[in-house]
Amino acid sequence: MGIYSVGVVLIIFLSCGMPCLAKDYTVGDSAGWSLNVDYTTWTTGKTFKTGDSLVFKYGSSHTVDEVNSGDYGTCTVGNSIASYTSSPATITLNTTGTHYFICGVPGHCSGGMKVSVLVTGGGASPAPSGSGASPSAKPTPTPPTATSSGSVPASSSATISPVAAVVLSLVSFVFKLVLA
Ligand SMILES: *[C@@H]1O[C@H](CO)[C@@H](O)[C@H](O)[C@H]1NC(C)=O
Ligand SMILES: [Cu+2]
């Protein structure tokens, strides 16, 4: 059991390497949020998870507007879900699905200031309930050290329970935060 547990912890620790940490992505990297940047190229190869953040850095002549897919396609401004006008704008990706961002200044979206990101689950922060993403009502995470095996109604088999996996992931996450 002892060796086995260490192995499980190690596997979770390693497999949780970067995906378990909330990441900040500076949109456009050093180019920032501006005209004449190909954001499709920028998103290629990146994976975005709930809890990750997009950091938009831009001059005062731009904005960041989150819009729906239709307005994204047509570069329609004025119906934005959320609008940000001060840089840097750090936008946490709280929900799964595709998020669409454009610059709200007329002409800029059609000039290329548009970026869409597909957000998947399993990141550092779960999507908040209410979006129908999670049927289980568990508003606060269990503190990693608060529970012993006595309070967890899990099976006593050698296989690790989902609850234990979550707790171990949290431990790993906190551990990495301390190291960072
Ligand atoms: C994401 O959730 C955090 C914490 O609840 C909140 O402060 C933030 O405004 C949310 N971000 C968006 C884009 O809704
Ligand atoms: Cu702009």
C-alpha cells in the first residue's frame, strides 16, 4: 500500500505538471493586442483550460470585448458580453467552450484584432456551477489535510478513489505554488 500510494502520488504529480497550474497567456505575446497580428497563429498549439487567464496588453486606442460567435464572425461591435478598456486586461477563462474576443473600435476587428480560444475543463479552477457543467454540488474544495480515510465514503479497494485523486491534485497544486 505504501509503495503503491507513493507511485500514485508521483504519477498524479507528474501528469499534473503544467495542466494543473492556472496559466496566464499574454495574447499575441510580445506583440500584445494590436493590429497586424495573426491571432490564429498565436492560438495554434496552445491549450486553454478553465482557470487559465488571457492577458491583453494594448494601447489606449483599443478595447477588448467578449462577444458571441455570431458577432465574432461579423465583427459586430456593441453587443459585447463584457468590455474591457484598461490595459492590461486579465480575463480568467471560467467556463468551458469557445470564448470570442474582438477589439471594439470600429474597423479593428476586421483588421485582425479578433481571437477565439477553445477552453476545456480540467484546469486549476473548475467552471462555476450554474453553467450546467458540473452536476455535483460541492461549492468548496476539501482542504487536503482535513480528511482522513474515515470520513471518505470510498471503497476500501486498492484503486484510488476520485475523491483521493482530487485531494492529491490539490496537494500537488499547492506544493507547486509554494515552489513557484
Ligand atoms: C471568473 O471568476 C472570478 C472568480 O469568481 C471572477 O472574479 C471573474 O470576474 C470571472 N471572470 C469572468 C471573465 O467572468
Ligand atoms: Cu483596436
